Amino acid sequence: MKAGLAGYPIEHSLSVAIHGAAYRDLGVDIDYQLYPTTLDQLDDLLASLDESWAGLSITMPLKQAIIDKLDFVDGLAKTVGAVNTVCYQPTGGQLVGFNTDVYGIAQAVRESGEISTPSAIILGSRATASSSLAAIVELGIKEHITLAARNHGGPGSAVAAATRMDLSPSLVKLTDNIVGALPGTGLLISTLPTGVADTLSDQIVEALPDLSRLTVLDVNYHPWPSRLVAAAEARGARIVPGWSMLLHQAVSQVRLFSNKTPDVGVMREALLEELARR
């Protein structure tokens, strides 16, 4: 059977190494490859799915656009407003959407240890920021939440997702003095594209705050470490690598594609080996 990652650009992805190791270890015949797909190419890709497919992993810029193109969307993915996994159902030929990013984010943070205080700042306003909101709720954070973004508007925004989750986050601009709030915050999650958080990184370097109570997850793992991670770690923050989120969301995807539970250790080893080669 076939499966793969759809989105654009995806040439830096570690998903082939992670998924491939899982299927080989499970003895499952699933060939997982990259399928570079722009928004304009999404309809054609979905139309090509048939009984030979297990499903697709979905990344940017497709996570929100794909929702209206599916036959059924899982409740969590609908609430979050983002799909990162599509399974082909042979009965009826239906395409079903799920969100495993929420589990991936929550599990990556859990694995790193306890959060010092139940408060969070999320950088970004779109699909992964929305998933981060659901993840922090799973981690027990329902108040003292801040969304920092260049623009908070639009139907696909994290603000809309927060409303569906009955959350009332504070909204600030990325240009605001976020660094002043970091020492008293338990968790910082950046969902921003590479380079967009550099201003905050520079502010951390200049202000030299004590961030020993802060846990930082930057979902971007290429390049690694990001400037934000490097700056926060230098001031004592505990770092959750972006690839840890990728690993754990892939565990759930493998379960959906194969109907078997993979060995997380095997997947982690393949991921780290691939990272070391780069």
C-alpha cells in the first residue's frame, strides 16, 4: 500500500525516515513517500487516492484547506480547524480527516517533564497554533493563555479555534513586549515559520531574563536549533525539540495507517539517525 506526506515545501521532512522505520519494524507493507503538493494541486492528489492507499500525512499549507474536501472529519480536527492526517476508507471510498498534531504536541511536552506553572504563550495564529491550544488544554492549561501573532483575524485563525474550545486567550502582537512575560510563564510554543520569531530572540538576548521556569517548544526543526531556542536555552529555559512533536504525531499516524501500535523507540532512533546525517 501507499502512504506519504503532502504539502509544500517538504524536501526537508524527516517523515519518510520515521514512518519507514515503523512499517519495517511492524512488518507492514506500506510504502511511505513525499508528495510535494501545493493548494492548486490538492484536488488532483485527493482524486488519485484509492484502495492502494492507506492515507496521507498533511502539512502546510494544506491543513485547513483540506477540511472541506473530505467526506468526514473527526471531532477533534473539526474543533481545532486543522487536519494533518487523511485515511482512505475502502468501504465507500471515503476520505476521513484526523488531527494527530494535538497528541504530538502534548506528548512532546509531557515527555520533557512538568510545566512549572499553568500558563502558556503561543506564537502564531493558524493551523498549528490552533492544535497547540487543544494540546495545552490536554496539559491542564485553560487560563492564562496568550496568543501572539502578526494578525489574529480570519475564519481559520487560532482565535476562532479558541472560541470553539471555550477559551478566552489574551491577544497580543508579535511586536509587543512578550519577553517581559516569559519569566512568569510555564510554556512557550512557537508555531512560526523560520525567522519570524527572530525579533523575540533578539529581545531575549538583550534583556537577559531568567527563563529557568520556562519550557519552550519550537515546532520547526529545520534549521535546529532556531534562534529562539538558542536564546531561550542560554537563559536557562528547558527545550522541547520540534522533532519530538513530529515523532509523537507520527506514532498516531502509523496507528491509523496500519492498525498496529508502533515501537516509539524504533521511530525515535530512525529520526535521530536521519538528523545526524544532515
